[in-house]
Amino acid sequence: MARDVFTSIASLEGSETLNKDDLYQYLFNDLSSDYDSLNINIELFDKNTGATVFGNHFADYHRLIQSYAHARIVARQVYHNPFEDRYISRLEIIRPIPVNASWYLFIIVTKKDDHEKINTPSSRYGFAVFANDKLIEKYDNYQAAPELSLVSRASDHQVINGYSFVVYQPSDRYKIVSWKKISGLIKPISLFSFIFTLSGILLLILTVLNTRFDFLPENMNFRFGSRSSLKTKIQLAVILLILFTFLIIGSITGIYFKNLIEANQINKEKEENTTIVNDIRADVQTIAEDDYAISYLSAKLSELSYTHNKELSLYDANGHLAASTIHGSANMRIPFQSWTHHDEEVNPSTSPLSNLQNHEFIPLYLNNQNAFGYLDILRHSHDLSASNILEFLSTILNAYIFLFLIAGAIAITIANSITQPLEQLAEKLKKFKLGKTNELLEWKSNDEIGTLIEDYNNLTQELEKSAGLLAKTERDMAWREMAKQVAHEIKNPLTPMKLNIQYLQRATMEHPERAGEMIPRVSSALIEQIDNLTQIANEFSNFATIPQASNEKIILNEIVETVHDLFRKRDDMDISMVEPIDELYVFADKNHLVRILNNLLRNAIQAIPEDRRGKIDIELSRKGSEAVIRISDNGTGIPDHMKDKVFTPNFTTKSSGTGLGLAISSNMIDSFNGRIYFETKVGKGTDFFVVIPLMRLDEYVDDSKRVSLD
């Protein structure tokens, strides 16, 4: 069948052109669906001239010859090109007319999937194929390719000038070199930037969710609108300001460099295109015929493509494809119409090639003013500029991430330096006590904070002076009140003393015989009043000079029992006591405790009216780390308007007395870190509570009873 086909093709007498589609249908119309995964292309050339026989199609004859030369035979008249992964069969058809005229029929078969892979190599890698140390195939990403001399002498797994090379040599004839630019520190830095940015985004999302649903513990303060300190506000303000500044600068810088890179890429490609056109014009300046110029450039197109590292296509004056170095362009059928302005470069956005935005069409001229053809140069500027911009933005992002971290650390340092004196000031204000010496703050800088601290120090000194004057005034007023009270208390016994003496004088003058009888009675009254004066003097003396407490370890149970024994023998009331079995140890003054309890019991007895049988309960108990003594009575209670004056000097609910007992008791309890308070109900009685801290368990053991293990 093949012989018949070739014979029928050869018998086409006088025909110099054929229709490619008709021949394709004639040859492969009966193929089964098993071949649908293959791209089958045919080309028919004149053996002598290399011109295509297809009148409606131009193909790159020299590129096919070169591909055929580097292929290896896999079957009879079938060759495989491993670098382009396609099968080629070249068949010679000898024609009887004209004499010695022959055609070459090329059948090219590629896989559809592999065809797509060949057209889109990875931009991360470059490769070159050498045959007998001569470059026959090369691909790089046009932006950072190493020099060809560097590629040709590279060895396997070698690193040269920032490029990592891998060399594969299947035979002595062929060598394949692949390379990749080493990223250096950019890759780990980019990874850190990515992790940092991702962590920030996740933290923001967590904060938003916690603000909305409040599912985190209170100590994890991840929420918006929560009360924050001045330090946090300053840090957040500075960091947000820096972040906003970085975003503005980064955006402006990115836009500027995007335009700059694109402009440089366009200018670079224009210069390269101008160089290609100048080379073509220099080659065809001696050619007079348009058709011969097209044939000549078709033969040289592959050489131009390798020389200038560009993918090129050549069209005739009517827009028909004559030759191309672009993979897969052999079957392209472009509806290219005649252009009215042949003296201008074709604009693909307004021409029928509007779907080929990455192509630039340049008219080619001979000596006349009409274009004999058009050169299509495949542009890579879009992909390359995008790659350059992304790489630049990645570098900017990495730099800004580190600058942001540094700025954040600076912001925290600045915020701490600003708020540190304020924190110290707040701490001093917490410890500030009126009437005591307070520590001043130091600040060396003469700024607003220094002014604030200076005002605080001045105010502290003024308050100390004012507190001293106030304390002195209070003491003077207290002593004046005390003097009034002493005078009042002294007047009370002096009046009956004066009356008794006057009565004795009058009786002596009027009834001398009765004077002897009156002397014992008057003397007894005077002695009683003198005793009252002595008691008043002693009480005021005790209040003015309370003895220094001599605290020691004592058993509180024994103190309570002693006081109870002193008062329990009264017949007019019932006095009971309740105490725990365990002994309670406290660190206090024994005499002061006895005096306090005696005073509370006397007050309880005096608070019970005469028409009511008295009932007094003494209870000792333990509550946590404290001992509590409760003394309750069923007396008249304390009115509400007197509750605030119970522990002040001169307070009393009795018709006589100085009102100093509870004030003295309160001062004594303070000396061993205790406290005293009361609960009362008018008409039902009052409960007084004395609370004293217990000693620790290890302090209970007497040192003399400790056993040493040394």
C-alpha cells in the first residue's frame, strides 16, 4: 500500500504544489481511534531546494533535517529524537518528471500530552543538550541563565557561580546539562517570613473568635476591646504605625519596581528584536526576489533562533507561515489577512492574531517599500517580569519582616522606658502612708515624666509636713479633750467632798457637841471620793502610758480559764465557758490578754439591767489559722448611733467611768497583730470577738524538747 501511495504521489506530473490537508486525509483517513492520542504531522519538501511542496503551507525544512540528524533509528526508516520525544520518518519520493527531481516526505509523530510538556518546561530549571560538544538544544528562563561556556564545562553535581549543575551523559556523543540557581539564604528567610505571617494571621483569627465567643481562659487576654494598660496601648500604637508605614512604602516600592522591571524588559526585548531585524536585513540586502528571500530566511531561521535565544516564526507577505522554531507550530493555520499599512509593525491586539498577545510581528523589507514578509518573535516579557516582580516582592517582604521584628522590639523597649517610671510611681502610691516617711523617686531626664516625678516628690514632702502638723494638732486636741475629761471627772468627786466639809464646819459652829458624831461619817465619804479620784488618775495614766507589750508563746486556753474563774462565782448571773480540747498557742502579752478579757467581762456585767438575770458566755474556738474568743451577754445592746464610737476614747454607755477601757484594749490587741470587733442587737445583747493569729505548728515544739539528729 505504501508503495502505491508513493507511486501515486510521484506520478503527479507538472504539479509543483499539493494541498496538505488533502494528502493528510489520503494517507491517514483509515487510522483507528487507537491513534487519537498521537499528533501526526506530514511535511513534503523539494529535495534540491528545500522548498515546501504544499502550496498552502510553509514549514521549517532545515529544522526537520537537524532533528532528523540527531535522531536514532528504532525501526526501518523510523527514527526517535529523545530530546524532543518525537518519531520521524523521512521517505524519498523519486519523480520521473522533471528528471532527477525528488521529494522528501516527513512523517512526524508526537504524543499529545508530551507535546504540551515540551512546550512548557519548568521555569525553575534550565537545560542544554550537546552533541559532539556542539549545542543542539537549550532552554532557560531568560532572566538568570549562566554563560554557555560555563554550562559546557560543568561537571555532575558541581556548583559554580551560584548555579548547581547536574550532568547526564548517555553516550560519548550526547551530553545533557541541567542547572538551577541556588537560593542561598532567601529560601530559609522566606520560610521564616511565611511562618511568621501565618502565625500572625492565625493569632488575629483566634483573637476575633475569642472576642465573639469568649472560649479562652481569662488569663489569656486574646480579645478586642478589653481593658489594656498604657504600656500595651503605646506598644500597639507604635507597632501599627510601623506596620502601616511598611505597607505604604512596600506598596509604592513594589509598584515602582514593577513598572521599572517591565519597562526594562520591554526596552531589552526591543533592542534584541532590533538586533535580529538588522541581522536579517543585512543578510537579505543583496536579494532581489521576495520568494527567494523567504526561502533563504526559512533556512536560516533556526540559526537565528539559537544565536539570539529567541523563538521565531516567519510569515510571507500574505500572512502564511513559512517557517517556525516554535514547537507545535507546524499545524498552525492562522487566518492572516492582508494588512493595509505594511510600513508599520503589526499590532496583535487589532489584527486577526489578537489571541496571540505574546507575539510581536515585525515587517521585513527588501530594497523596495513593500514588506516581503513578517517576523514573529515570541515574547517572554510577561512571564519574566512577573517572575522578577514576585522575586523582588518576596525579598522586600523578607526584609520588612525582619525590620518589623526589630521595630517591634524597639517599640516594646520605648514603651517600657516610658511606662517604667509610671509603674514605679504607681507602686509608690500604693505604699504611700500618711504620717510615715515615704521613699522619693529619682529621674534624671528633664522631661514631662521628670516633671511628674518631681511634683510627686514635692507633694510627698509637703504631705509629710502636713501629716506631722496634723498629727501634732490631733495630739493637742486629744490632750485638750483629755484635760477637759479629767477636769470633769475630778469635779464629780470634789463636789460631794466640798459639801461634806462645809456640812461638818456648819455643824461644828452650830452644834459643837454633834461634831464628834459626824467626823467618822464625813471621813468615810471623803475617803470614798478620794478613792474615785485615785481610780480616775490611774486610768488616765494607763491610757497615756500603755506598757510596752512583752509577747511570748502562751497557751490561750489557760488565760481564758483564769479569767473565767475570777468571775464565775457571782450569784446574780450565769457565766459559762466553752473551749476546745486542743491547746491553742499564740504569741502575745499574757498580762495584756488578761486585762483585755477582764475589761470585756466587766462591760458585759455592767450592760445587763438589774431586772434581768445575767447570762454571759465565754467561747474559745479555732478558725483556720486564728484563735477566736467570743464574750456574749444578754444586756441592753449598743444603739446604732453609738456603734462607730465604741473604740474611741471617752466613749461609755454607763453613768460613770472614763470610757477608756475599750480604746486601751484595742491598742493592746494591735500590739500582737490581733483585732477586735462586735455584733449587737438592741435589747438582746452584744457579742465581742477577739481574734489572735495562731503560732505555726513547728513553733509549738519547745526548743528544749527538740531531738537533734546531728
